[in-house]
Amino acid sequence: MVKNYSDLSTIIASWTHKVSFSLLIVISCINPSFAQVKNVEIIEAIPERNESKVTLRIKAYDQNNKPVRGLEKENFNLTVCPPKTEPKTGECQTLNPIDINWKIPLPAELPPAWVIVLLDFSGSMKQLDSSGEKTKLEGAIAAIRKFNQDLADKGENTKISIVPFGKGGKNCPGNQVTKKELDNFVLAGNKKVEQSLKKIESQLDNLCAATDIYEPLRQAVQFFGNSEDTRFNPRPNSNLSQPRRSIILLSDGYHSIYGNRENEPELEAQDFEKLVFMLKSYPNITVHTLGYGLTPQQLQQKYDLEQPPTIRDISVRGGKKSNNSQELTELAAEEFVDQKRLQQIAGVTKGIAEFSGNAEDISASLTEFLEALFDEYQINYIQPINADRGSLHNVQVSLNLPDNSVDSEQQPYVFPWVSRSLPFLTRLIIFLFTLAVLLGGGVIPFLLWAKSIKREYQ
């Protein structure tokens, strides 16, 4: 009897483990978000002046830096620590789920959004896209037009600036990107956006510039990163959330401003290294990249190449050619999109890199960027450890998923040097008590004294 009971217990335990494991697999299949999460980030920790409340803005990303949706409150754990303390130590405190308020904020509840669209205005944008029905410029404008309307439908706190770029030359004016061109924001959905798009569209026949990607991007990032501009960078202790700042770089080519010098690849590599260093200096500015054209793999198939072409293969730069590149025509060079560099730019800034060959795919890619702008989670909690003015704290978010756990970096925050306000009833009682003291101990005795003096002299 004892043996049978022991065997039954073993069988039950074994099946319990198998069923639990199966349930985790089923849950992961039902909600693929669990399997997709590769990174979680605290965008901002905002300690409020009153009531020791802290608000966290959080994003979860997959391996392609696309936002992950479908997470629930039960997936989030918070750990609050004193400064210079690791989250696993006893000095830190993990909050109970009942002590946090979790939600997916509505678009109207999010901070203002500022979007710069850098639009390649090089000569190759006059070519037809892979659909054979529209030029690349026409396809890009149609996609931006829809993107603008989708932004307007999402809410009324998003502004957009559309900035063409291209390096001019002899008999070609080009489009230089300066602060004046960048600072041309209008509310998404405003008729001025449509006017700008029509003006850009009317210049189709005049496209002649070379593709200068790095300098316009550098100008745009530094423009957003200007610490003196409070639109993009609120003052410390202003109690304002950090605005959402995004740059969308749409290009159909590669960085080609060196005039086919023999050391062009080396010059480009140096300029790119400087660009990456600058991008890392502004970690809260996101750059999404959108390549409009054929990827190296698609060019390889189209021109029957031995391997995907590189920048050296598509022009005379480098002094020698390989990859049976005699088959690559001048047209092929204009079709080449520098997939590697665009992916690297997006990756450094936690942006999304997409590649599309026609207007419909371009529009779908812009929709991905749109969702990335709005997909956030928000958590509020009452500070559990020392909410004194000026006190420094760190918070870490952990995602508990069926098959893994993902931790964010610790995010520091400091409580403002402003006293917490007391509840209204307490403040009313203090006010009435103070008023009574002033009347009873000051005003009334003074009136009685003045009255007695007046009687003496009558």
C-alpha cells in the first residue's frame, strides 16, 4: 500500500512538471510577445513633488528594436535601491504587485512628440521603384502623407518637420540641412504639411544632388539635443516629462560625397565612426532608418553576382573591382542601398531599420515607426525607501516571462528639493488654527487695547 502510494506520488509529480512545462509553451504560443522580448528599458523615472509618487515610462523591445505589445501587469517587477547598491542585495526593496499601478497610456497621456523626417533628395529618387508605377520620390511622399494623417489620428501632441537633403555640386544647388530647415515643425494633420509635400513633389524634375547621409543626420541629432531648447530638453526639476524625439531617415542610396576618390571607403569609414560617436552622446534620441530600394542580396540576384555587392563593387572607388562587377551598370549603383550602415545607425539609437522596394512597403514601414512612437507602458508607485528631499534612488524593472527573465538597467532619480504638500483637510485645519491664533492673540487684543485708549481720552 505504501509502495503504491509512493509510485502514485511520483507519477503525479512527474505529470505536474510536464503539464506546467506544456502550459508555458502554450502560453508562449498564444502570446508570442513573451518569446519576443529581448530588452526592457526605463525611458524615464519621474519623481513627483507631492505624495512621494514616482512614475516610470517603460518600453520593451524585440531583437529588431521593435516595441513588444501584449505584456500584462503580472509580467513586471520593480526593485528600488539606495544609490550604489546592487538590486539583489538586502538593502533594496522589491515592490508587491498591489503597490504598483500599471497601465498602457493613451496617446493623449504621453509627452509631446517631435518627429523630423529626413528625405533623400538625390538624383536617384527620380527612378521608378520596384513597382514600376511610381518614382521613389512619389512613393516616399505618398507614404509620408499617410504617416502624417496617422499621426494626427493618434493624438494632438505630435509635431512633424519634413526636411529634404542632398549634397549639391556644379549646376546643382542641393538641399543643405540647417537649423532653419529643421525648425519647421507643424502639428501633424495641419494643412501646412500637405503644402510642404506638394512643394517637394513639384521639384521632382530638378533632382540632381548626391546622397549625403551623415551630415544632415548629425545636424538633426544635435538640433534635438540642444540643452538650451526647452521644447526638447526641459529644465531639471521642471516636473515635465522628457518629450519623445524621433528622426526618420529615408534614403535610397549610400553616403556618396567623395567624388570617386581611390580612398573613398576609408574616408567613409572615418566619417561613419565620428557619426556613431556623436549618436551615442544623445541616447534619448531615436533614429529610425528606411532604405528605399534593393538590398545587396536583391541586387546579387538581379545581376547574377557571385555574392552580395559592397560599396567597392558598385563604383570605381577602391581602384579595383571584384565580384564580376563588370556586370554592374551605373543603374545598379543608383539602386544600391547601404543596408549595413542604415542598420548600424538604427541599432546605435535603439531605432528600427526597414528596407522597402515600393510605396506600399514604405508606408507599412512608416507604420512600424509610428507604433514605436506610441507603444509604452507606465507604472506609478509610492516611494518605499526614504522620500526625503534631494534623496537619490535607483529603480530596476524586471520582466518575468514563461521562458526567461529580462532586467533593465538601473535608472536613477532624485526627489525635488520641494516639501511634500499636506492633504487638503490637514492644510485647512492648520490655516484655521493659525487664523484663530492671529485673531485671538493679536488682532482682538489690539482692538480691545485701542478701544480702551480711546475711552481714556474721551
